[in-house]
Amino acid sequence: MAEERDPSSLVGTVVGYEIFFPERPEAQIKLLSIGPDAVAVFGYELAAWERPEDQWLQMLHPGDYARAVSASWASSRLGRPHSVEYRVTRADGATLWIRDEATVERQGLDEVWRGTFTVIEQPTTVGWTPASLGPRIVTLLGPESARDLLNALERGEAERATLIGGLTGRDDTAWLAELLTDLEQDESARLRVAGGLRLALGG
């Protein structure tokens, strides 16, 4: 494990990565490459990245979990470049802000993500506001999918479970079902997402 670092000393450090995401659910996500600075930035040995999705989810700050995951799913679904800022927790417990940017290359039904983690200064405004969150998600998902998401977020637990089950079996909405499942772990994040979407979609 890397030694403790002052987070401010890492600002500007860039860690490049390439990850292969297979279409087959039973297939393993593979790390193709990650920059050696990953050890200094995140505090974990490079071997920890052999299961890249598990390592990423482990580091994600709970307060930014839903935002980072929703941006990731939207990029995968739409094939658009990925760019999102969020917090991660280093192995020594320190919190870092990073900008995660990537392009998605289709290889048949599979995907290769090529991108960078860049350590940034803490943004002036931390967290989500109704004025900024809603439009960002609508841009990422498109109005129709954003309305579907809002509809699901505003239902009761039993109704949400039924809706998630219905979305799971459809090729075009399976990604949304997985996102909603993730949001079930953080009620406050789900309510904030719903509030931002409601405003962005005209109330």
C-alpha cells in the first residue's frame, strides 16, 4: 500500500486507463492498462485494479455514488464521451476529487473505455443542486429516458420493484433497471435526483 499523501499535493496528477467491458453478463470486465501513478493517487497497489469495476465502486464516495454511476450508465447506453467529477476515498482514508473522462469505443457488442482520472481541486459548490443536476441528467439520458427515471424514482418501494423488474427484460432499458437498483441503496440521493429531474422537465 502506498504511503499517506497530502491530497493537495496530488492536484493535477493524471492517471490514464483502458477497460474492456464485454456484452456477455457472465464475462469478466478486464483492465487493459492503468497508469503507474494510480498507486500514488489512490493508495492501492496496481494488483487491486485487476477487477477494475470492483475497485472503482470500492473507492467511490457514498455521497457521489448515484451521480457517478448514473453518468457511467448513460455513457454506456448512449455511447457518448464520459465526463463527471466526483469524490473517491484513498486507501489511507483521505478524500480526493477527480475528473473522470473517457471515450467509449464499440467493438461489436462489447465496449472499450479509454480515459483519464485527473485529480482536481474541490469544486466551489459541493454536491447537487436542483438547478444543475436535472439538466445534466436530461442531457445525458435524453428527455424520454429522464421522464422514465423520474417516474420510477417517485413511486413507492413495491411499485419501484415492479417497474425495475419490467425494465430488466427489455434491451433498451436494462441499463436503467441496473441504475435504479443502485439508487435503492441511497434514498437521499434518489430523492435529490427526482427533484432535479422534476425541475429540468418542467415541474
